[in-house]
Amino acid sequence: MWTKENIPDLTGKTALVTGGNTGIGYETVKALYEKGAKVTLAARDEIKASDAIRNIQETTKGTGILETGILNLSNLAEIKAFTDKFKANHNQLDILINNAGVMIPPASKTDEGFELQFGVNFLGHFALTGHLFSLLKNSSHARVVTLSSGAATFASNIDFENLRLEKPYNEWQSYAVSKLADILFAYELDRKLKATDNILSVAAHPGVTKTDLQRHIPMERLEGMFSEFEEVMDPWQGALPSLFAATDVSVKGGEFFGPDGKKEYAGYPALSKHSTAAMNDKELSERLWKYAEEVTHLDFHFQI
């Protein structure tokens, strides 16, 4: 029964958590701070980010350092501006947790015209990781943790002709596709990193956790959905799989973690059993990677 108490001392480590002002991201930031890390809480809203840091500092006996970073994952130029500023103030990055997400919003697009869930959940984090890759290489043992979801199992493919709302919008299918893209990204990044020994790419999913992620679901429908599950976790517990992936010494590149309970809805961190043909499709992951490189104009430069 692994909890945040099992996290090793992180003094001297630099971490970045996207979507750190609320829910799972907030609990992730707090746990890393408690263990001594220098943590950047990256969020879109400066006031909410500052409030979150103040709340953590007032309620937590942490030994780390907290910083805010204003990050808009729906705008590629703003992601680049954020990373330029981050690199100007940091020499290395030990832990990157791609946590922020959007779930079933009304049909909408990023500033570059991508369906919002695909654009934020996957493409924004692809760009963020790429721009920060040089700092990850500067760390002796860096980790990139990308948050996926059990919903990824409901996507059997990625329609590359429908990533800009070219076809009628299905919010749940688009969410599943974005989360499939996240797991493919984590796996493909791991494959591309196999020639190195200082960066691990891993994935995690939080199980069934009630957070602000579900803000687009009407309350009566949300309550009905959650009533179907035997247990709905609080954010502190939903954050454990990503914290385990980010810090535990047993973790290997290319692994996927989730709760250990029935259907991985709830529980404590363990290797996920979620696996589909699409999730393990190397040809699909390579195509997705090339697509992301083209639209973000990024090259990770894997030579170490």
C-alpha cells in the first residue's frame, strides 16, 4: 500500500507539474514539496496558481521551494515562451509531470485550430516536453510522467483527418483519443530514449477521482456516473500513481501505473493492466510522433 510517505527525499531535485493548482496536480505538487523538491506549479491562471501555492505553504510542513509558472497549453507560442523563461532560470529538470487536462468540453479548438482535448492533453504536453528536453538531459536521472486515463482503452485508432473538428464532434470519443495519444507518446518517448540511461518516460492514470476535470459534466449526470463505482477516490489518492511513477526507485521506462483495485477504479499504485491493440501499435505511435513534430516544428534531438 504505497503512499506519499514512501517518496524518497527529493532535496536538490527540480520538478514541474502542469495543472498544479487543483485536483490531482495540486496534491502532486504538495507531495513533492513536502519531500524537499523545488517545484514549479504550472497553471493557466496566475491568481489560482498563487492561491494554490499559498494554501500549500500554509497547510503543509514542506522543506522544498514552490514557484508559479503561467502556462497555456492551448497555445504553442505561449508554451514556447513559458519554456524559454523556465530555461533561463533553471539548469536542469529532474521530474516533469504532464498532468493538466481537459475533459469533454463543448466543441472548441486551441489557438492553432486543433480539437481542444487533443491539443491540450497531448499536443501541448508534447511541445512542452520537447522544449524542455535539454534540461531533462542535464539531469542525472530525469523522469517524464504523462497522465493518461482508462478512457484510452475506448479509442481503437486515431483519425488524423479529424484532429481539427473536421467531422461531427463526439466529446467522449475525442477525450478517449487524446488519452490514447498520451499513452502512445509516453511509450514512443521511452523507445526513443532506450539509447540513454538518464531519462525515463513512464505513464500513469488516476483511476476514478472526483476533481475539477469533470466540470463540463452536469452535476446530476456526474453523481449518476460516480454512483456506479464502488469507490470514488479523493485527489490525494488519485495522485499516487503519478507520484509513484515520478519517484519510486523500482520504476522502469515504458511502464504504466494505475490503482490496484477492481478494474483499476481505485486503490494504490501498481502496474496497470490496461492494454489494447491501439495502445501497443508501434506504427500508430510513430505516425503520431511524426505528426506532432510537423505541427509543433519540434525536434527532440535524442543524441545524448
